[in-house]
Amino acid sequence: MFLFQHTPDSEPGSLSYLLYCVGQGKAIAVDVHTSEVDLYLEKAAQKGVTISHVVDTHVHADHFTGGLELAKRAGGEYCLFKDSPAQCDFTPLADGQVIKAGNVHAQVLHTPGHTEDSICLLVTDKSRCDEPWFLVSGHTLFVGSVGRPDLRGREQEMVEKLYDSIHNKLLVLPDYMEILPGAQAGSVCGAGISGKPVSTIGFEKRHNPTLSMSREDFKKTVLGAMLPYPEGMDKIIAFNANPAFK
Ligand SMILES: [Fe+2]
């Protein structure tokens, strides 16, 4: 398996990914911006792989998605969680489902909290072993922080879901599990996110302050962060729910 992580120049807080299997010529792209579509097509061509799946880990509120455009131009499937509010054509993903791109297998973990449709991907390189290597954690878990639960309202309910998703689905993974987050410092999708774009479950358990808090303290801290809303958020959400590319 090969792994490419990228930050668009225009939005240095965001992180997107290409996970690919050169042997079988397949790739999965995750959380790609409109400004990155050409880059991902070039990268795939350069490596001799076809992008079979393009995943958005949720309907983003902080950047315009290039997911649907990339999927259509690459001839792949555009994938979102099955209960996504998106109105475009997409392949619905279920909790536990495995997306296969050659030897790269990505298991979908539904982790509501940042948004209702948030997912993470637990990724295995089947050419090496049957155990997952890393977690693409979307906007659920960041290095040093967690996803904000207040972008779509219902924040009291969403923060409870976020706590449950993190504790029941992510912190039960082995400490050595690597974390590749969907954002880093500069993003307003979480408070005080580190500028280091990779971590492990064990490191986060030790150094991410919100993870060792009681449920009540977690709720108070996460909801008390008072982050500004992403610029142009309503317009971005409207676009991402029904991307303009046909
Ligand atoms: Fe987000």
C-alpha cells in the first residue's frame, strides 16, 4: 500500500488522502477539495492506479468538496455514509462495510458527533496482514483535539454522540494504531488542533486532554470552545450537499 497525504495551499488546515495499491492498480481518495481534483487525477495517473472510490468523511462545512467531480472524472464511485443529507448520486456506506481497492481495505466506522453522517476509515494492507494499520479519522478525532459538535445545531445531543463515538469506536483500538486526521492546525472544525498531521491512539490517550475527561467535563470543554464558524459555511454546506459537477 502507498499513502499520499496532502494539504491544499488555499486551506492549510485541511488534509486529504490517496490510499493506493499499485499491484492491483486501485486507489481510494478521501476528503478531496475542489482545488485538488486535478492533482489527484495526475497523482493516480503517475502511479498507474485508477481511483475506484472517492470518500467524503462527512458533508463538510469548511471547504467545497471535489469528491463528486473526482469520482466522475476518474470513473469511480462517490461514497458517503448512507444517511448523509447529500442529494447528489452517491454510493451509500454502512457501518462496518469494507471498501476494497486492491489490497487496500478500508472499513467504515460510523462515528456521529461532529456531524450525524461522520465516518472514519480503518485501513488494512491485505498484502501484509489482516490487521488494520491506521485510522483515517476525518473530523472526529484530531491530533490534540476532537471535532466540534455544534456546526448543525443540536449541539447538546451531538456532543453526547461524539463522546460515545470516540470512546466506543476509536479508543478501543490498539494504542499502536496510527491516526491520519482530516484537519490540522488552521482548521476551525476543532479547538487547538496540532499542526502535526499524524498521531497514534496511544499518543492521543496520553496527550489529548479531552480524551481523559469525564463525560460531563468533555461536554463542558468541547461546547465551551467558542470557535468561529467557517467562513461562508451555509454556502459551502449547500454546495456539498448537492455538488455542482454533473
Ligand atoms: Fe468538518
